[in-house]
Amino acid sequence: MKTILLQTLADTLAFGRFLGQVAQPGDVICLDGDLGAGKTTLTQAIAQGLEVPANDYVTSPTFAIFQEYHGRLPLYHMDFYRLTGVADIQDMGLDEYFFLSGLTVLEWCERAGDLVPANRLKINLTIGSDESRRLTCDPGGGAWKKRLQEFNLTA
């Protein structure tokens, strides 16, 4: 586990852009946290790091459940808040995206249970004061541990 304290919105955006820049085909990033914790904001910055065009505005897929954006890698943005569990995800075929050549970003991923690959990056966002966020990062069994070590806010 790695804890990252992001003091400002600019720090959060820098971290998200970093994640998008180091993402590889087939990566999965899971974002969990209370409503308003910044999951969609972080995803918007990830899209910037993936070079998704600025006119492709990344929105919360809470009601759509799934959005796809095209950049250096495809971004598959999913929000499982309205789903009840694994059966819903499988019935919709959303779990198939976890293994494609893009980057999958999942909000409320705990509803996916064991469908989420072990080599994912799981981030729990906690609201601090005003703009600050505390991120608890679990790099799973993949290459995310090494990539996270490369993140530097002063870069």
C-alpha cells in the first residue's frame, strides 16, 4: 500500500495526468471513495494524460454506466454505482473491457467483486480539507508498484 497526499486540485490533476501517461494497454484502475471524493475529476486528468482530445469532455458515467474515449490508448470509463453486483456487470459484458488494449477506469469497483483483475491499481480517495485528498493506493500484483514510485509532485 502507498499513501499519497494531494494538497490541491492541481496536485490531483498532476497525479491523474501521470497515471494516464504511464498507463499500458490492458491496465485497470479502480477508484473508490465517497460521493464527491474526486473520482471523476481524477479520471478527467487521466484522460488528459492519455491525450484524449480536450473537446471530448469526460463526464461521470453514473447514469450511462460506460463511456469510451479515444487517446493514446482507448479509455473505458465505467461507473458501477447503480449496479447491484457481479451479475449486472457480466450481463452487460462490461467485464470484457478489462482485458482489451485500452485503459479501464472503474468507479465503485467493489461491486465487480472477483471480476476485477489482480494486476489492477486500486485507489481509495478520501476527502481532506477543502481541495486536499488522501489516496490509498494498492498496486495489486502488477507493474503499478514500480510506476507509482516514479510519481513526483515537483516534476
